[in-house]
Amino acid sequence: MHQPLHRPTHRHLQTLHFPVQYVEITESLLRARGGDVASVRRLCGLPPLGDTTAPQPDRINGVQLQTAMGIAREHCLPGQSISLQVLAHFPLTAHGMLGMLTIASATLGEALDMALQYHALVMPVFDMRRENLPGGAATVVIEQVADFSPLNDGLAELVVGTFRNIAPYTTPATASKLITEVCFKHAAPPAGQLADYERFFGAPVRFNAPYLGFTLSAEALCSPLTTGNRATRDSLEALLRRQAPEGVRPTPVTQRVKQVVADGLRKGAMPQATRVADLLAMSQRTLSRHLLDEGTSLSRIVEQVRIEHAERLLLGSRRPVQEVARQVGFADASSFSRAFRRATGLTPMALREQRANAAATVTAERDHC
């Protein structure tokens, strides 16, 4: 069951907070384009750097982020991917303390877990979770929970792209095969730009995919970071926890439960509530209370994970609907189809037809160009 996006009302966006370093990304891009760098902070309602009469904030809200992203878009070169141009000015340190925490992690896998645990502190527009795959690989599934129209597609590309920017802190062998696949749910870019995306990520990039996210190989996850230091990592993590804004909780319980349920589903054994609570080191009652506080329940999460997994199986393979139904825990195809339509608005076959038609349209447009 897909959660509806929160619409981008001015008031709602003001409740979302991001590192002020994100403004510096736009400033860096304008500096490279010869633009008016000083205007960025003014338009975002921030005091100029060096102004001793006003305190420099360490965070911005969603309205200010939208403004900064809009300025960046206006100064990007035409005919090229806006996201890739912005990512050239987006170092990991732009995530503030979280960026430094990931760099100080011992391995890429540990850095990923740190990023997923604390991502809500820097990018509350998305929920993210890790789904472990057979053989040690892992897929990061990203769900958008706040609407940033008309910047949704670009923001999704930036969020995935920032993970690729950890490559300079890995060994050369790891950097060349860091990500094995990238998936975007939105439509493909204009003809000719797909190759640019695949050069940047160093991996196949799918648009019109069943989910937003990326996959890391087992080898990459185990590889050490050249900047890893445990004492530094522990100090940064403790400091990050102390400085987290009030009301912002690292790693919502919902996301941790989704990971447990998804792992069980892939292993063919859906965990019961007692098992989920045990794995999260809390009582079943505490688990239910946390989920209720986050506006959901274990039964809702189980249904959502089953439907999401079914979508990936339907669109990523040619398996019969009956087989997909059985694999995600339904007794028969008819009950699966009803649940799938209730959650997505489409039958399993209609979803396949819709995606096939979209792919055919993209192919025709490319051939025409």
C-alpha cells in the first residue's frame, strides 16, 4: 500500500529541515557559471557570509531548499542533465556532520548503514531502507514521502547520486564497480542523456522502473574506506545524536520494520509480530506504540512490503501472476489481484501493460530522434 505524498504547502515545507550546506551547492554552481553568488543567500532569506550582525543558521527549511534548487536549475547548461550538473558540486561533506560520519566509517557497508540510520536529519523528503540480497549484495529502496513539485524527479536523482559521490573515499577497484544498478520511477531523460547517467553511476540506469533506489554488490559493501577511523566515527555519531533537531528521530521504527519484513519475505518466512519485536530489541507492545505514533501498523507494513515486492517481480521478470502471488505470500492469484488493485489502483496485468506501453513510447521517441 503506497503512502500518499504530503502536498507542498508553504507551511508544511517550513517544517522540514535540511543542512545549510545545501545552499553552498548552488553557490558553487553559480560560481562556476559566473553568476551572482551573493544573491543566493539573499533570495533564500539567509544573512550574507561574514555578517556579524546576524547569526548564521546551521539549517534551512523546505521553502529555502526549493528556492536554492530553483536558482541552480536556472544556471544549468541547456541540453544536459540538470541533476548531473548539480552533483558535480555536491560533495559528501555537504550533508554536514552526517557526511563526515559516513566518510569516517570503516567500510562502505557501515557507511551505508550510518546514512540510512540518520538520513532523516538531512533529507526528510524520503524514507530509505536496505534490503539484503542473496550472496551479500543489498538494494537501497527509497520512498518519497513529501511532494517537492516540480522538483520531484530532480531531487530523486540527486538523492541517489549523492551515494555515488562516496566513490573517492573507496579503493580504485571498488570505485569502478560501486553500484551495480540504478532505478528511477520517473520517465527517461531526453534521447542522448542516458549515456551520461550511466557514465556517472558506472552502472546500468533504468527509468520507468518499479521502484526508486540502487543496488550495491557484496564486494563493494565489504570494501574499506580510505578515510575510516573508528574513534572519529564514534565521536561524530554521539555529536550527531545530541544535535539532532527536536522532534526528528533517526531511523523511524517503520523503516526498520520494513527491512525486517522484507528480509523475511525474501527468505520465504514472513516474521510474526513477536519475532519482529525481538529483532528490534523491544516488546511487542512497545513496537505497536511506536508504529502507531508513526501513523501505521505492522499489518499495513506487511501489506505494503508484499505489494512493493510483487511490483518488482512483475516488472523485473516474466513470471506468471500465479507464481508472483505465491512468492509474496498469497494463496491464489485472485486474492493477490484484489489486494494489488486495492493498493495500486491497477491489476497485476494492467501494471505490466502500462509499463510496456511507456517503454514502447520511449523507444519510439528515441528512434524518431
